[in-house]
Amino acid sequence: MKKIVFYNTKGGTGKTTICFNYGWYLAKKRNKKILFLDFDPQISLVQAFFKKSRIPKNKCLENLVVNHIKNESIDFRDYVLRINKNIDLLPSSNNISLLEEYLTDYLLKRTSSENNLYQSFHRNIIIKQILDEYINKQNYDFVIIDSQPNYSLLSVSSMIFAKNIIIVLKPEIFSFLDVKYLLNIIKSLEEKFQTKLKILGVLINAYEKRRRTSESIVDKFRHKYGETFNLVNQKIRYLSHYQLSISLSKSPVFVTYPKSEAAADLLAAFEELDMLIESKSE
């Protein structure tokens, strides 16, 4: 079972759209069993599958964590939505942000109030251990995670659980600052949790071929970080079919618009990504 988190330190990169399409690609094109996890309070990944009103309130990640802590009997299937024979989804809700407060209160009852570092450390470990306990028993080939785009309990927990990270960047000059910040985060997490995190690959999204600045920024990124990251050569262009396929049909672009340039870009990028994952993931 390979666990992969799609991450960036800021929103608006198209991370969720690519995460959604990649999981579908693995399920439909490679016949893999997929579990999607939504670690973002905005629940964009969940809404890529369903309208908000159709999501059962009891089926969510935060209920799984809280009920486990309460020592309630847990059947993992009770918290998961079956999308099709190859895809399951463990949703979150807008209330998942309250999980941080709940875990803090829980740990305060068991540790000294001044030991804030221990509490911070342990909240992440609790979530990781709960996910390990229930998910590792399942027969999924891949766990695909859409992470919250910042540094938080949820994003940290998703990274130390998955250990394999895919970065989605837009070709903007500020992306260099994001990458530097990201490297510092990963180094800090490796030291704090005594673990090894791997950036499997970097995907360039929302690439505009007609803008010279896009190619210039990609070249600068490759020059500066080419030995640090595996940059996927196939760039994903800024095309409307990505959003339309989700908003209109709740389907990946290669299903809704199979002959589109958007589908061709994604499939080519995903084939490259597959090779990186096979060679570098845990």
C-alpha cells in the first residue's frame, strides 16, 4: 500500500483537481484500489465527488478519530463512502478544524499544562496512529490524500502518515518562496518526528504556453532545484476542461473530455509520475 499526499504551503495551485484526477487515473487506467482522504476543512476534494448536501454527517475523518479516542467500537467501513468498485472516500467536514481543539483538551487531561511541545507532538501522532490502525488493515493499493494548504495539525498529520509527498506548483515567481518554506517544514518534521519524508515529484500546473514568464520561471526552478526535486517534465496547461469536468459531471477530465488537450496533458504527466512513485516511494 502506497500513501501519497498532495501538498503545497498555499492554496490556489490546483492541487485538489490534480489529486482527484490522479486517484481516478490509478483506479480507471491502472485498475488499482484507491482510498481518498480529504484533510482540508474546505472539503474541496469531497465536493469534487458530491454536492455538499449529499454527504452523510456520520461518515467523516473527525468522527473516526473522536470515536476511537472514546474507545467506541469501530468498523472502518462505517466511515467510508464507496464511489465505485475501485474507489473509496474517507471524507472530512468543515468541522474537522475543531479536531485540533478536541485533541488539545484530551491531552491536557493527561499531561502537564506547561508541556505544550509534547502536546503538539502527540496530537499529530494520535491521528497518524489511528489512521495506521484502521487503514493498514484494508486492501487498498494507494491512499491518496488532499492536504490542507498551510502548516497545521492536519497538514503535518497527513505528511507524517503518508511520508510520500507530491508538490503542485504554479509557474509564479512567488513559488520559489513557497518551495524554500516547504523545505524548511520538511526538515523540521523529520527532526521532530524522527522520520523520513520524500518529495516524490513536483508537478507544474496552470502553465500558460503563450506567456514567456511561465517558461522562464520553470527554467529557473529547474536550475535552482533540479538536483533537489524530481520535476515532472510534462507541464499541465491552464485549460478550462479540468474545472468543467468536475463541476459538470463530477468526473476526471479524461472521462468527461477524453480527446481534449487537458486530458492529454494530465495522462502524460501521470505516466511520468508513476515512474517516480514506483522508484522512490516507501
